Amino acid sequence: MLKRTAFVLMVLVLALAVPAAAQDENYPVSGQIALLGYVIPPQLICNGPGADPCADPKHVVGRGSVQTWIPAGSEWVPGWWDSVFGPGETLAGPDSELLYGQITFIVNCNFSPAYKGPCWGTFQWATPDPNAIWVGTWTSPLMDLASYESVISMVGHGVGGAIDGKQLKVDGFSDPGDWYITFKARIK
């Protein structure tokens, strides 16, 4: 009985390890991105009682925020960033040089009273080539403004230069209290 249990556990461990290894092969680029700033803050629409509906909202809608993000280790990271938030993981993997550029997100969200909920929008990710840019859409089934926890998925395509017609797929997350979004990406 003990041998059978050990065998079943070994099979389960291997079954879980194979997809994880295959996922790394499918998403060979990894790194982190960090918020640089807000170009346009969100337009907030709150549904709550009283003169200030955002003071005790039933839900909060945020629309049209424009944010800029940057890859960790890039030349755009302000000098104070690492001292405040710690060093981020620089981009690594094949074609990672095609992702060193500023990212502009258009952000829309539907939040609960605890400022948690889904978000979505579009993005433009600059490249070192001034004639090439990644453009696409992104979604986040979880964005928590209180803890900075998030999950994000991005799909885009290259326009111009060496990336013209290529596809970009990014999956990322941030743990509670983490100011960076850690991601894995593939370019095909």
C-alpha cells in the first residue's frame, strides 16, 4: 500500500512538473515592469449614499486612466525607484530586447467597495526601434488597489520594423504589497 501511494504521489508530481516546464518553453521571456506614473487619472463614478458617493460606495467605476509603465532595469527607471521598492528583475530570454520600452496603458475598472475587481483596456509598448511598437489589449480579472495584488494578461501585435506582424502574449501578476508586475512573455 505504501509503495502504491508513493507511486501515485510521484506520478502527480511529474504530471504537475511537465506542464510547468512546457509553459516556460512557451513563454521564454521573463521580467518585471513598474509603474512610472499617471498621465491622466481615472474618472471615478461612485454609487453610494450622501453628498460624497465615494465615501461609502456600493461600487466604484474607473474609466479612462492613462498610465505609463517601464521594464525593470531599463534606462527610464528613476534613480530612487530601486532604493524605495528594491531592484526589479530585468528582462531575460530570447527577444527580450524587443520589450525594452515604455508601456502606455488605457485603464478601465469596475471595483467593489474594497477597491477590488476586474480591469481592462488597451496598451502600446514602445521598442528600442522608434519605427516599431507593440499594440493590443489587456485584461485583469483581479486588481486590488488596497494590496496592489493583480493578475494581468496582454495580447498584442507588432507594427513596423522587425516586429511587424509578430504576436506578443504576456501573462503576469503582482503579489500583495509588490509594486512590480512579474511576467512571462512570448513573441511569435
